[in-house]
Amino acid sequence: MSRDLTFDKIVIGLFLALFLYVSSRSFDNWQFLVIGTLVIGGIGFSTFYLPDTIEFDNDNMYVQTRGDEIVVDLKDINTVKLTGFRMNHRYMWKIKYTLKGLDKAARFYPIYSGEFDSFTTLVKSKNPGAEIIYESSFLDFDM
């Protein structure tokens, strides 16, 4: 269900290399350096660090993080929410769930196919109280 971000990571790596090259040539323009660092840092953070790989079956959701896999019962999912962050016309989604009494969250960029709709339908059938939130704005900082 999660989108493969390999291409995005390569493009961001190329932009980072280009930024480092240009900034090494123009040390006198400190505004460019600060703004570029913030922009590339934010994009890199949202591409490399935040997203998890999400898969599911009829009973569980599988969250693959950096070196770990978490199994979550679909009835323990509380919210599936569109976040205010998007990259290249793709929106990041956040799934809030409870695991061993603790509230947790997973973030991912979905592949928009029938699979994502099946996931939200299945979540609602397993937990009728779960919220599916399809609206967000750029002022929504709940990433």
C-alpha cells in the first residue's frame, strides 16, 4: 500500500549535491545558504525519516520502520488522517493506533489504487469508531 520513495530519494540527493556545489561557490550569500538548508532539510526529513512502509491483510496492519516490523490489529487503529504535508502532488497520511496501551502513529505516502480504499473500509469495519479524515490544510501541523 505504501509508495516506493527510491526515485524521490535520488532526486533529493541530486538537489543536495547541486546545493552543496552552488553554496561552496558563493560563500558571501548567507541568505541562500540558510534558506536552502531549511528547504532541503525539510524535504529530506519528510522523505527519508518520516515515512514508514505499510502493508495490511484482513486482520492486521504491518508497519515496517527502520529495521523493525510492528504488527497492529486493525481494530486498534483509531484514525487514518490526511496530513497537511505533500510532496510532488502526493499527500502523506498518518495512521494513529494503540499498541500495548500506548498511542502510536505511522506515516506514509500511499499508492492511490483500490488498495488504500480497501484499507480504510476494512479499518471502519473492524473498528466502527475509527475516524477517516480526508481533509487537511497547509496549516495542519499534525504530521
